[in-house]
Amino acid sequence: MDNTQALQTAETIFQQLGGQRRLKTFVGANTFTFHNRPEVEEVDATFKFKMNSRMNTCKVTYHRCPDNYTVKFLKLGKTSVKEVSKHEDVYCDELVKLFETQTNLFLHF
């Protein structure tokens, strides 16, 4: 997967969560990034968010084969990274519900 495809995949992941605009509005999301790992056909889409003291970062990894996701919720400090929870074999239609149940933050009215 080249970088253009990886960027499109990351944008799709953000869109499946409601889009960058909605994430910014509802949870104070910022710092949207992606990382392409073509050797294992994976793309990481990451964003930071506010309004939760237990965690402040969501990392969604898309696995091209078998077409599912791994979602990690992290607490990033100035010098530390703590993995709060990890969820494997997540499908695209489960992303919003998983985010909402893990963070107690809502992405829709």
C-alpha cells in the first residue's frame, strides 16, 4: 500500500468515526495522524482527544487482511505512554459504539 492509499485509508477510518469535524466538536479531538506499514499491510490512524482523564489518545489500526481493526486507547503523558485498553477484531460498524463505551464520550446526539 503506497502513502496515498494509506492516507485515504486513514481518512476513511476518521470518517467511520463521524469525521474529523465531528470528532473535533464532540470530543475536542486534535493531532490527526497516520502511519503506513506496507510490509504488513496495515495503516494506523491516531488522534488525541480531551474530556477524559483516564485516556487521551485513540489509535485505530486497519488490517487489510482480514479487513478489520485493532483499537487502542492510550494515556500519553509528557514522558510516558500507558495502554488503557486494546480491542482486536473490531469491524467498521462497531467503531463508534466502542469509542463511546470506552470513553463515555458521545459522537452523536
